[in-house]
Amino acid sequence: MSDEREDVLLLDVPTGGDYMSVLPTATAAVATRLGFSLDEIEDLRAAVNAAVTLLLTQDSGRMRPFKKRSEAEGPLHCRLEVSLEHLQIILSRPGSEPLDGNAYQWQVLRALTDEVDSESTPAAATIRILQQRPATEGDADTESYRLQ
């Protein structure tokens, strides 16, 4: 990761169950590169899974991951932003339904992340996860382990 700029990874994933594993896997890959511990990486994977569940259940109240979802629903958008201080994960899905603030997944998100917030507009429902980067010597050594 460069110290001069913020790195951004954008993913648009179909909302079918076959593709949902891409988001926590991509998050884990980025977190690994940033020097997060194995426990922190697993926490981020679980947080992304909880956020995805919230976004996919906003209209029906229950997730239907293996049924074909309508093309009109659109893909799930994921933006991973890396800065010197933090990793921010922004997940959004087209739709106007408000997110259920009392869902169990919110408790999971709050317990596993440094900061989490959401926004629902007529255009999309969005969840933002902010995780501070590790400030360890291992983080400084990450560059030496980069594959050439």
C-alpha cells in the first residue's frame, strides 16, 4: 500500500448466494496485506457477512441466498478504502427500504468493528464499517513480505 495515496478496491457482486463469499474473502485479503491479526481478519469477515445479511434482508425480512433474485434489485456494491489510519468498507444495495436497526446483525457489527453506521435513501441502503489499522511493528514489515 502506498503512503502517498488512498487505495480503493471496488466490487459489484450479484446478489445470488454463489457470489456472496467474494466480499468477506476480498476484505480478508486486504486486511492481511495491511497487517491485521488473524483474529481481526476473522472479525472483519464476520462483520462483512452481517452487513451483507442486513442489506439482503431489508425488503423481505429474511435472506434468500440461493433463490434467484430479480435483476431489477441490482448488484451489491462494495468499496474498500485503505488510508494510513484505517480500512473503511462501504456496502450498498439499490433499494428504498430502511434497514432494521434492531436486527441481531447490528449487534454483531457493533461488537466486531471500531465504527459502523448506515444510511437509507430512495436510491440505496448503505452500511459503512470503519476499522483502525494496526499500529504494530508487523504492520511496518508488511512491505517486506509482499510478493514480487
